[in-house]
Amino acid sequence: MATSDSEFLTAFVDQYRAVHRAIREEIQHLDERALGWAPCEGANSIAVLVTHLLGNEMESMRTVAGVDSDRDRAKEFLPQEASSGQLLALVDRAEKVLDELAPRIGSEQLSANHVRPSALDRTPRSGTHVLMHSLAHAREHLGQLLLTRQLGASSG
């Protein structure tokens, strides 16, 4: 049985909302020190992981929906001080992008080829591929966030 484009998009949005819930649960009680801590040189802090994960999500949604993106990927990796409130506001912004753009994405956008403006790999991919890659990317970074929080808690 084939999955319809609307079923795919509903599942995609549901999975991203689960990522957003997990981020909220993990960061809502963390202070700026915990959010800015990185386990070693070259590793990313929770603040960087959240900013980058959501930047990729919003850019992917905008690209597939045919909307310009304001993402500055390089800036996402700069050391930053961020409060849980600032990061939670960014999660809220990503939720609004999902709410606004998901209804605009249909069969045509899912089957058309796209290249995200800040993509490292410039190979055109279908909208379905772009969105699935974004979700897989988010899950990978959510795992990093969880491990970073655990390491930070155990480091004192």
C-alpha cells in the first residue's frame, strides 16, 4: 500500500514535533553554563546543537516550500551564550515554520528537486529526500544533545 503525500507530511511533522518536545524537556531547566558547555575541544555545546538542528529544519522546510531562507549556517557553530528561554523561543519559531509551511507542501514540491542554500552537498534531491535527510539529521543531533547533557551533569 502506497503512502500518500499528505500521510508522509503528517508523519514528518509529527516526528519533528517529537524532536521539539524532547529538546524542550532536556533544556528547559538548564542554565547558561550547562547550555554552553562542550565535552571537549571541537565538540558542540547544547546551545550550538539546538541552534544548528533547528536551522537545518527551518531551511529544509523553506526550501521545499519554495520560500527564501534567512539561515546563516556558519554562525550556528560559533560559541554562543544562550539561555533556555532563548533556545525555547527558537523551538517555538521552528514550530511556527512547520505550521505555516507544511500545508504548502504537496506532491509537486515533494517530487521536485531542491538544493538547500547552505547545503554542503550541492546535489539536487527530491523534496521528500530533503525532508527525510533533515529529520535524520535532527535525530542524530538530538542524540548528541542527550549525551552532552549527561556528560555535563557527570562532570560536575
